[in-house]
Amino acid sequence: MKNLIKSLSFLALIAFCETAVAQSAANQTDPVKFNNPIIKDKYTGDPAALVYKDKVYLYAGHDEAPNDVNSYRMREWLVYSSSDMKTWQEHPVPLKPTDFAWAKGDAWASQVVEKNGKFYWFVTVTHNESIHGKAIGVAVGDNPLGPFKDAIGKALITNDMTTQTKISWDDIDPTIYIDDAGKAYLYWGNTVCKYVKLKDNMIEMDGEIQTVDLPKFTEAPWIHKRKDWYYLSYAYDFPEKIAYAMSKSITGPWEFKGILNEVAGNSNTNHQSIIEFKGQWYFVYHNGSIPTNGGSFRRSVCVDKLFYNKDGTMKRVIMTSEGIQ
């Protein structure tokens, strides 16, 4: 009997060793897949994600600065789509600053929203010489992939309309949220966070421009809603982290809740969008992680999961190289 037990034990040991060797070989041939950044053949920044039907559409500025240039060179916006947040399909360039006759300069942060079957693209560009400074324009299309065209023939917001600061780049980074009653609100700003209600046609202001007092607000506001709470996230301080505030109303008052996302690796700026897709919340952002020449002016879009606490506050985002698996 003892010999039989010894034989069985020996056979079990052999089986265990064979399993361990097989697992080790599998690990060597099937390494961890790094899905961040999600776009590796181009530099992309200022991501804005739109959930429409069964897809996510990602709109981003195309960073094209040469390797030895430390300033923005952004001549177009790009668009990608995904059905699973892991694989992304690139589509033809949908919009450029030159599509606005009154504009010049770079394709800075933007966002697309859908209302009544139309897709409205709010963009940051530089106004031509007739009005100094940055401006916000609106393009419209019948499809999330375009084609898009100037919806107004002029800027919606210009630098001479906002006098809270003396800088010429305070009218940037538009974000739009349409509430449950179908009313649209536009938030934007640098140094000072501003908002205004829009008319139902989405191309006119409905009331006076208001401001929001937020700690160390830099830029990049983003509005989203979960259950009864509105969330206003934004770039905080510089180099930029992402912080956020919460409110029961889209117009506030807003209660500051703290840091959501730390400084994004190798990038002074940090620009986020937050979406829910197929029951999971996602945090879309950029960093400077592509090793060839990534950095503050050659950024890359990444995606990680976002989670909430029981009281509705958001858990701090953990940035990963693995991304969405």
C-alpha cells in the first residue's frame, strides 16, 4: 500500500510539473497586451467620445509637430470608431479649421453631440484678424462621421464677448451636455470656467454667459451625468491633473470633490472625456507615452475604466498600459 501511495504521489508531482511548464511556456508566447495608447500610428490629443447606438466615436486633434518643435501643430481633427473599446477604426478626416471661412490656426479641443438626428461639432480655433484670440465655432452633419460644414458662418463665441480675463485663449475647450428636458448647455474656458444655455437650434445662445468658481481651474471642462448627479470634471493646476465637482443641477451650485486623475505621463496637459458604454464607465484621456517622440505636443489617446463609490463620488482613475482588455 505504501508503495502504491508513493507511486501515486510521484505521478501527481509529474503532472504538477508538466502543468507548470506548460503555463510558463504559454506566458512566454502570450505576453500581456498593452492597449494604451489606443492609437499608435498618429499623435492624438484632446479626446472627446460620443456614444451613438452601438458604437463609440472618438474625436481628437491630430498632433503634427515635428520632433524638434515644442509647440502645437494641429491642422485637422481625426475620428475613430469602436464597438468594443479595444479595437478602433480610423475614418477619413472629417473637419479642419480651414472649413470655417472666418477661422485660422490649429484644431484645438472639440466635442460632438447628437440632437434630433443632427450632429453638432463644437470646436476651438483661432479667429482671423478681424477678432483677436481664440473662438468657438459649430459645424453640423447628418452622420457622426460627417461630412461636416460650418453651421453658422461665423463664430458662436469670440474673445471680445468674454472679459473675465485679459488672455486671448480663454475661449477654448467646449463641452456640451443636453439634459433630460432636451436643453443644451455649453461649458468652456481657460483660467475661468464659463457656461451658457443654448437655444433649441444648437447654434445660438439663450441667455447671458455665466461663470463657475472652481479651485485651480485651468481648462478642459467636461459634463456628464450619472443617476441624479451631474459631474463637472476639468484640468486642475499645471502641469494638469483632472479634478471634479458634483451638483444636482447642470447649472450648479458645484461642490468640489477632489482629484480624479493624476498628471498624465510625459504631458503637461491632461484632457478627459467620460462616457458610459454597454454598462461600463470609461475615462478617455491623453498622455505623451509613445516612446518615439511622444510628449506635450505629440500626445496619445488612452482609455481606462472608471468606477464610482456608493455615495456617487468617483474613484480615482488608475492609468494603465494594458488599457481595455
